[in-house]
Amino acid sequence: MKFAYNDGGRGKAGHEGSAGDCVCRAITIGTQIPYRVVRAMLCAYYAEMRPRWDCDVDRGVNKVIYRRMLDDLGWSWHPCVFIGSGVLVRLRPEDLPPGRLIVRLEKHLAAVVDGVLHDTHNFGHAEPSENRCVYGYWQPPGAPLDIRAEYREAGGYGKRWGRLFPEIETETIN
């Protein structure tokens, strides 16, 4: 997958250096809402949902918080891993639908825009990014669920997907 360095506006917002703010970055890049606004929204959700917890988006965000926020923004969750399914989707442009996505990886969130990974690192130090398992992704409001027919023939995740859910058509679902 192609890679584009993108801090989501963290530097412009006055936050220096690296941090564990992948949730804030991914939501900023995916939704195109400014970094400061997303950061403030995450803290507001913390105050509402977990009043005893400190809001420190630089050290990670609880998934309950960001799931609720993305749901309230109208983004839809599409899981890609099921019990006993193995890896169905990898971080590859041919495995993901086009458009703006926020992908959930192991201990990380990242934005993918039209098949290009937008993040501050490309995961190349541990393993190629294309080997990373995608646990699921969020799509913006109005985006069609894209299950492409060629995946089934090519032996990609569509082959397993079809075995798990034979009733799902392998075409774009609106």
C-alpha cells in the first residue's frame, strides 16, 4: 500500500514531537475535521462517558469512546474479522473499498484515503504494512459497502467471506 506521511494537523495545532495519538490523527484525516476540534470532541466524550478518567489522547483512547464518537458522526463500522475466520482483509488497496476509511489494526487506528495509508509511520520496522490484518473499518455516511466480485475469483478475502456469508452478494451493496 502506498504511504503518505500525515500527522493530521498535530504540528499545526501546536503539539510537538511524537505521541500515541493515532485515534485523534485517524479521525482527523478520515473526517477532515481539524485536529484541535477532534481532540476537544474526544475529551468531551470522555467527560460524558467516563468522568473519572483523564482525557489524554496522546496516550491512547478507549475504543468505547471513539466507537461512540464515530457512530455519532454517522460513520458505519464494517467488521473484517469473525470468530474462526482467520485473516479476511489485509492492509492492501485491493482488499479495501475506495474512498475515505478509518481502519482498525492491532493496537492502532489509521486513515486510508483511496488506497493510500495516511499516518506518521508505515509499520515497515516490524513487517510490511500490507501484511497487517484489518480488524475492521469505518466508512463515512452514504458510502456504499464494497464487496467486489473479483476478490472471490482471485482467492482474496472474498473467498472466505462468501464461505462465511453465502447470502451476501459480491457486488456493491447500497
